[in-house]
Amino acid sequence: MSKLKKIFDKYTLLLLTIGTFSVNSDFYFICMPLIVNLVLKIKYMRRNKFINLGKSGLLLNSYSADNLNYSRYYLLQRRIDKLTYKYFIPFLFVTAITSCFIEKNNNLINLTYIIELFKLLNIVFLTVIGLIQFPLLEYYRSQLLKISKKFRKEYKPDYILFSAGSSATAYQLKQWETILERINEKYNVVVIAYSKSLLDYCRSLKVPSIFIGDTGKLHSYMLGFDREDGTNPIKAVFYINNGVFNASSLVLRKFKHIHLNHGDSDKAANALHTSKDYDYIFIAGNAALERYKKAGWDLSKIHQVGRPQLKELTEMSKKDSGEEKKIIFYAPTYEGHRNSDCYSSLYRMGFKIVSDIIESNEFILYFKAHPYTGEYAQNFRIEMKKIKRLISINSQSGHRYFDKDEKLYPHLSKASLLIGDVSSVSVDFLSTGKPLVATNPFNVDPENESISKAVPFWKGAIMLNYNNNNFNVIDTIRHAFENPNPFASDIAKHYFGENVFHLSNIEDNFISVLENLDVDDHETSYDIKNYIPRENIIFAHGKS
């Protein structure tokens, strides 16, 4: 039964074509909704660029396509898709509408033959597409399998970046894109996406990317490069978050595992005990070092590499925004996974901050929240909608609301001042030398010694305290411009190193630290024969 189901699923379009062609053509319209539904399903599959063959496989993004002569197969499929969706579906609907509204016994104009001709043309067209579509799909599949084998055989990674998050974590990957490209100039780098939803972003990367959504196949891929003496060319595996699925790769102790994270802030998540699973932690500066030292870490695992991403931000910040008024950027963080993780000012202070700036008519407001905002709390989603609506109504004045998919730095660099929470965005902004206003939505005492040690960047900012909703945003902004914080520069160096304002060689320094690590193989008891073969794969292609 299951075999019969597979055959029907594989050849549905062809079977429907033959069936409708073999019966009276009037039955064609009974099957039409089913056929249209099927065509749309195929269109969805193609739009997402999947050939559904399993739980893991090779993502052929634009970089891989250029290097593996892949584009010819992609273009061939595009032509078939265009033929199907530009002509086939309109034919179906024209015929259906004609049949519904015109009776065959119309004696003024004999339209019977026209209707029957439409039906016949549709059936013939459907038959041709049905005969072409699946053989082409099988051919397409076989060619991609050949390319996959060629890729696995010829492209041996020196470094792997493993990302286990969903599409919502794409912003984390974006932060390391430039560094990955620089490393890839000298070494082979592969990005492994453990989630299908991350594929859309991976297509834009200029380094090869692989989707593997199964732990066994992940191990099979990584251990598949073992040499005869048991060593492996993979020097290290990078991680950009604390996702629980990182364990899928971390269990392979044969490799060195390096935690990069996606920003440095004073949130509790930046010194978790789970981080001890990694062989090395790359940090930005002394602030993170003190954080890990306080948590009782083995400091020999810690390596300061600065914050390479700031090079882009600081360079862009030197350019004129082109606006007559000063731009105030409000960037609240998200609500956290639980109450104890909440550092956000959005719910308590967000709408008042936004409305006061807009009503003042003194500044231009740019707003961009953390990509996760509203994922875990409905009240945060409601606040986001209210803020978005307010900014949209006043957009003619230059105020802008940026969605989660928008890049942060190109817009943040135009700001004259940032209003931010306890987050890496606030800390990053210190590197621009511009004023920072730090929110205090929970009315903790910034002067308290314990608080100042837990959140040292507040010492370099102007504080905006909630004070039971009795706070003045505009006066605080004016004060920040008129009285710059004298400690801001020192705090920036505390977080990002002495060279935070001179980042021309930051990427080279990162690669130098990477090359000087001890990355000799660990002993391993894994046997690749125990793992599932890697031929069962999913492909996703990028733009040609």
C-alpha cells in the first residue's frame, strides 16, 4: 500500500492527465480544482527550491553554483516553470469561466466548438507538461546528486560554522558574514544550517552552505573527511548562539569547538555554564573577560579578538546622514524567554519614547526592535503594533520603522544618538563616539555598586529612568547632546579593547588568533560506518 502511495504521489500530475484525457472532456472540470491545487503545490515546492528527498543535503547557493557549474540546471527548470505558470494556469481558468457562463445551445454564435477546443488544448497542454515535468525532475535530481558527490569529494572544509537556529537567527549569521568571507579567502569554510527556515538567508552568503537537519547525517558528513590515519582536516567548528541543538555537533569531540556568540552585552546569557562545553570562547574585550572570570571559568579557554563587526559600523558612522534634523535611534531588546531574562524597555517605556520624539518635531525617529520581540509575550506584540502604526502615520516627517529582516548597521550608523536597553546594540554604539541614552525600565539604582559592576556600560551612558512613567525623553536627549558622558570612550575600550577606535586590522587579528589555536584532533571512538549514508538529501539552489 505504501509503495502504491509513493507511486501516486510521484506521478500525480501525470496520472490525472491520463485520467482526464481518457474520459469525456466534461469530467475535466471536475478534476480541475484538484489539478490547480497540485500545480500550486508544485509551484510552492519550486519557489522554496526544494526537491524533497530526505532530511539533509547540500544547499547550492550562488557561490557554490558559480564554482560547480550548477546554473544550467537551474535555468532549465526556470524555463519549465515559466511555461507552466505563465500559460498553463491562465488556460485552466479561462476555460472554466467560459464553460460556466456560456451554454452550449447558444444559437447566436456556435461556441460549442470553441469551448471543446479550449478543453482539448488544456488537456493536451496538461499532458505534455505532465510527461515533461517528472522526467525532468528525475533528471534534475540525478544531476544535483552528481554535483553533491563532487562537492563532498572536492570541497573539504577547514572550518565549519554550525547554526542550529530558525530563520529568526539569521541576524546572528549576518554579523559574521564578512569574517567568514575573509577566512574563506585563505581556507575552505562551510556553513551548516540545521533548520530549513534558515536556507533563504544562506542563499545570499558567499561561502558554501549545507542544510543538514538530522544528527546522524550531520555526523556522517563531518566524520566523512577522516583520513586513513584517523585525523580530520576540519580545524574547528564555530557557534554563534547558545541554541540547545548545538549539542548535535558538540558531541563530536574529535573537533575543536569555538563559541563566537552574536554580540557582547551584560545579559546573563553571555556567561552561561553551558558555554563550558566549548573548547574556546572568542570574546571582544575585558568586560567579557571579567564576566567569565566571575563565573569561575578556565581563562586559558578565553581569547580576545575584539568585535570585527564594529569596523563596518564605525566607518559608516563617519558619513553624513543627509537629514536636516538629528536622527534618534530607538532599539529596544526583546522580552526574553522568561521574566528573569527580560531587559526590555519596550512594554513600560517604548510607546512614550516614540510618541514624545515624534510630537516634539525636533528630531527624526528611527525604530528597530530585536528580531525576537513579541515571540514570547503578547503584550510586547501589542506594543509593537501600536508603535508601528504611530510611526506609519507620521512617516511623511521622516520617521522610520525597520522590520526584523532589515540590516541594522546601515541605519544605526546614521543616528546622532541611540536610546537602548541592556543589549549588544547599546554597547556596540559606544564605538561610534556618539551619545548613548540607556533605559532603566525597572528603576534599579545605577549608582549601586553591585549594579554598576553587573552593567558597566551604564557608566558611559546618560540614564533614562522609568520612575513610574514620569520620565522626560526630550530633556534627556538634549542633555546627552549638551553634556557628553566623559567616561564613554573608556567604557568602549573596556568592552572592545584599546583599538576600538582604530579597527583597520581587526579582521586580520581575528584570523591570526584563529591560526594560533591548538586544533589537534581529539581521540574519537566514532565509526562512520554506523551512520546513515549521505546520498539521501535535500537541495536548495540560489540565484544564478
